[in-house]
Amino acid sequence: MGVGTDQAESSESTPEANLDDEGDIAADYIEELLDICDLDGDIDIDTRGGRAYISVNASGESNIRVLSKPDTVNALQELTRLAVQTKTGAFSRLILDVGGSREARQAELGRLVDAAVARLDAGEGSAAMPAMSSYERKLVHDIVAERGLVSASEGDGRDRHTVISRG
């Protein structure tokens, strides 16, 4: 084998290994951010659904709450994705959860779906949800499917949203 072949073989890695690397890079980035901000938090790394999932939690009276607002978590997630992309050269789809923010957002999305279903029950043929990220749209699609309804994403870019119907 030539040198080029050996290099190609050694640079190949499994998707799981890539996700583990993403998680490690993201955790290092978040840990440094927490240190700079003088915030306490424990970082857990997991892989779910083909994505690295980084969770930052704290026990007791931690000041981590200041980072757990949905807009803040989304901004930190994008910054963390950029940090990972800078190190790996590959696009990252990692998910960041701070202080249970994702569970809170999923519950909020459930309430939005409930409101949309109420509009369907009132006679509307379809109900459009607000624009949201691809991850949030995926959660909405899952919630809608669990309830036996149909959903589709419509629009482009920041205007992309989910429309729910009875099918």
C-alpha cells in the first residue's frame, strides 16, 4: 500500500467515534465558557439519534439558571456548534441542554401543539405553528404523530415552520 492509502485509512472513523469527538470538543468549549463566567455546572455527554447531546446541570443553588433561557441556550448551541466545526472541519448537529431547558421547551411545544389541535377542532383545515429550529420542528413532528395527526414543514430559512392537519 502507498502512503496515501495508509493516510486515508487512518483518518477514517466510525460515526460513533465522530460523535464522541464532537461531544468531547463541545464539552471542553462549554467547560471553558462556564469557567470564564464563573458558573458551576456538571457536563454530561451522550449520543442520541445520530447527534452529540451535551447536558449542563447543577445541583443545589447554582447560578446556571442564567444560561437556561431558550434563546440563550439556542445561541450557546450555535456557538458550540461553530467551535466543533472549527476543530473538526465538519458541520455539527449537536444538541445543548442547560439546566433542563430542552425538557421545558418540549413541554412548551406540547402546549403549542395543543393550541393548534384546538384550532383544528374549531373547524380550521390546518394550523400553522410559529417558525422554529429544525430540532424543534422534529420534536413537533414527533408530538403530532403521537397524537395521530399529520404535520409538514413549510417555508424557508428562519421562516420555516410546521403545519398540522388531520391528514
